[in-house]
Amino acid sequence: MQRVTRWWAVAMVAVAGAGICLTVITAFFLRIIRNELPWNNGDGARQLYQLVGESYGKGFTAGFFLCFSLTIVAIAISAWVEQIRSARPSNSSRGMDLA
């Protein structure tokens, strides 16, 4: 596989991962905003805290993987830009003498 194709493939997988993470984070925020935790009023405070902790844990995990995916996208883009820069002829090879 060519180097450019490989970086584009990595970038596409990372963008897809970021999209999935954004969907999960949006669902997390909507669940919190709408107060849709699966809690019965008959349950105690311990059960409520466990449900809130589980919900926030899922949101934290999705946020972590979102940051990871965006980092992979940034690395792929920087590698692509570096490859374009290295493929260009330098100023000295064009015959431009600035001195």
C-alpha cells in the first residue's frame, strides 16, 4: 500500500471513530439533560449514585476515545503535509539564490 493511501486510510478510520464518539457523547448529554437515568424512586441513594457514576463513566470513556481519534487525524494530516512538503523542490534546486 502506498504511503499516502495508508495515511488516508488511517485518517478515515479515525474520522469514523470520532463520529461514533460524538454520537455517544451526544447521547450521554441528552440522557443527563432529560434526566433519563433508569432509577426508581423506591431505590436508595446508593443505587442512584451507582447509576450516575456508570453514566458519567460512559461519557468519560467516549470523550477519551474522541480525543484519541482526533489525535490520530491530526497525525495523519501532519504526515500528509510533510510528505507534500518533502516532495516539493527546495529553493536552492530552483536556482534561486537569495544571497
